[in-house]
Amino acid sequence: MLQTGDMAPSFSLPDADMDRVPLDRYRGSKNLVLYFYPKDDTPGCTMEALEFTDLQPHFESLDTEIVGISRDNCASHGAFRDKYGINVRLLADTEGEACEAYGVWQEKEAHGEKRMGIVRSTFVVDKEGVIRHALYDIKPKGHAAQVLELVRGL
């Protein structure tokens, strides 16, 4: 698992509009909040995306972009974004490369069944590409506001 002080693993993933977004796009110019979530259009993931959307102007005033990543495809991200008016960029990691690199693809247990899945996690990355906060297994309610406070402390 990644820790504070580690360099953020590089990636290049498509967004909901199928535009490639490389992590390096932000290096040297913006802080970045990378949040990994399990699945589009589920209650917790919708709550988290809407809270980040609501606070996006505050993040922008702190030179910070918000990017959500799941294993859903671009079409799913587009439908999710449009259904709820989500303004944060959603990236499709269908092959799980970024999920593996960030250590969020883990064995989970639900209803007595073990399976692999995304553990809801957030990384605050500074302008130099260094992870300043690595938060694993978080709860969605109120999480965006907590992350905003962390970004204010950068």
C-alpha cells in the first residue's frame, strides 16, 4: 500500500468522454485528489461523487483537481455523470492497472462471500506528484469535506 511521501504511480486512463488523461498532466501545476470508488450509480459512490461535486469550487480555489477512478467503462461513467450532474472527472480503469498500482484492488468480504474489489480510497497528491495523504477503506458520507481540510493544510 502507498504511504505519505511516496511518488504517485503514473497512469493514463480514458475519461467519460474517452479522452485520455495522464497523471503527468497535473504535475507541476495542480494538486490532485484521486479517489477510487467501487461502482458507478450505487448509493455510497453516488453520495461521494456528489459531495466532491458540491465542494469542487473550494478545491479549485486551492489549485486542486478531483478525479474519481473505478473499473467501470467510459459509457458507464458518462451515464453516471449525466444522471446526477457530476462535475468531477471520472476515469475508467477497466484493466485495473491504476487500482493495482495504488493498492486499492483487494480481497473484500460481503454477505459472507470473499471476492476481489476496489477498497474505497483517496490520495491527495501535491503538485510535485508526491502523495501527501493516503486514505484507505474510507466511508463516503462527509469524506469530501474531510479531504478538503487536508488539501487546505498543504
